[in-house]
Amino acid sequence: MDEDQYRCERIDMEVIVDCYGDEEISYGWEAYMDDALVFPFKARIINNASCEIPDGELVIVTDMLGSFDIVGSVLWLKDHADTIEDVEVQWNDKEFYVDVEDLEPFDKDIQTLEAIKDWNYWLKKY
């Protein structure tokens, strides 16, 4: 089984299992990310579209904010999304809010790494 198949199966069996409709899928993602992300963790900014931090800068991710709303649901389209899940980061002694997909984590916590990879895979898939 290749990595994408494994990731897709994990998402199906751990994140959206028994979910019917966008609202339940959104709650599934929120619960999964809440359980999987271990704060604080280090990450690199890979796309500064959501904030003023330059690409390549190191940040400390300190918290998850908001909710996933309908982002990441079966019917969700990126072009029509109002919000993307934000996390709070520390950079140069200031707080910023960054979209999850704008981060490349490099923490030792495998669960955190995989959760962000799962979310980014989900965004690309749908």
C-alpha cells in the first residue's frame, strides 16, 4: 500500500468514519486535529498567503483556533471557503494566526506531523 492509499484509509477510518454530511465531517476533523496536535511544536512557514511571516521562517505553533466549519467536507470547495483552520504561532516575540496548510512541521511528535499531512492531503484531494 503506498503512502497516499494509507493516508486516505486512515482519514476514512479515523477522521470521517460514521460521518454523514458536511457538519459531521467538520466535527470529525476538528476532533481529530484536537486529539492529534501536540502543542507547542516547531514549524516552518511554507506559504505566507495567510500572514505576514516570510516563507522559510521558523515559528512555534502554540494553539489551534476556531473550528473547521465546512472546510474539508465532502462538498467543500476551496474557492468558496470563508475560513481555513488557523493555528496561533509565535514569531519574533509576536503572535500571528496562520492557516494549517501554510506550515511544514518538523517536530519529533509523529502524531502531529501526520495530522497536518493528513489535513493537507485532504485539502488537495477535495
